[in-house]
Amino acid sequence: MVGPDVWQGDLTRGAQGPRVVWVQDRLVALGYLSAAERATGPGVLGPRTERAIRELQRANSHGATGAVDEATHSALQSGKPRPTPPPPSDSLGQPQFGAGNPYHPRWGGPSRHGEGIAGGQCTWYCRSVRPDLGASCLRHAKYWADDARKGGFPVGTSPRQGAIAVIPVGSFGHVAYVAAVHADGSIDVSESNWGLDERIGERTIAAGQAGNYQYVYHAGE
């Protein structure tokens, strides 16, 4: 009997079974998926697992498809662990979140004048999953599109997987990480503090809404 760790063909979103359990176990071991995220859909390749697969693929210089092909299967066996981003600092040189688990909703240092990266905020989470933004985005979410553009990052109105969605809501705005873009134009996002509870969650945003946002892409896209 062939075990789940042996390559047996592609796995795509919606796949279920022991092979997906093995994939999730390896993603947890390598640091791309948390045990809590795995527990929301064990054995099912859903949006959380797909996001983690894409992150693994980027770290190992593979196309970020979110599907487990043969190269991704090899990366799951012997690929690079998830890099731990260094803690960003404000202009005073004070760490704004620690070097511990960047997904922990309560892990964070003080914000500066209300515009630093306070632990649990949407900006803190997006800085955790997009450390490449560096010093470009340190203010309230509503400023991120302009600040990213000034920092040399491309900004547009079409959602892309891996982009930061800048959502015009409330007094300070909101930012979320685009985990997936679907054929109908809807998007899956992961985010923190959407319910003002400093919790990390995921949701799907309809195409009509997603088309109203600005998106911060990776440099060079």
C-alpha cells in the first residue's frame, strides 16, 4: 500500500483524505500552517491550506498556484521552513512587534502616536505576512496604498493572490491579505481585527466589493 507521503498526482482545492492530512502535517512542521488553522479543516484542502501552500511555493521558488504538484510535494518533504520576519521598528528604533509567532493576535508592542503597528491590528497582521513592505507602510491602513506607492511598490485595482487589499472603511481604513482570487471575481482574504476583536480570521468578499479596493502588489509584479 502506497503511503500519503509518496507522490500520487496533483492535489487542488477541495481535495480530501489522507494525502491532504499529510500535506497539512508537513505545512505545520515547516511553519506555513498553524495547528489551529489545520484544526478548522483537517484533511480538506481549503483556503487556509491553499494559502500556506502558496507561501511554501514562493519560499522555494515555485509558481504560487496553491496546488500540490510534484515539485511542491518535494518541497513539503525537504523544502525551506517558513522564514521568521524580523521585527519592524518605528522611526525611534522601537520594535513594534516581537520575533515570536507573527500570527498570534495578542503578540505586539506599543504603537507610536496611534499609527505604529500595534499587536492584533489589521496593519500588524498584514506586515507579518508581507514583511517585504519594510518601512513603507507604518501608518493607518487608509494610507497604505499611497505609502506603498511612494515606497516603490506597484498598486492597482485588480485583486491578485498575495496582494494587500486596502479597504476604505471607518476612520482608519482596513487592510487584508488576499489568499485567493476566484474566477467569478470574488476573493478570499485573511485578516486581523475585522470584528474589532483583535482576532485573525478569513472570509470571502464578493466581486462587486473587491472591485472597489486598491491592492498593494509585490515589487516587480
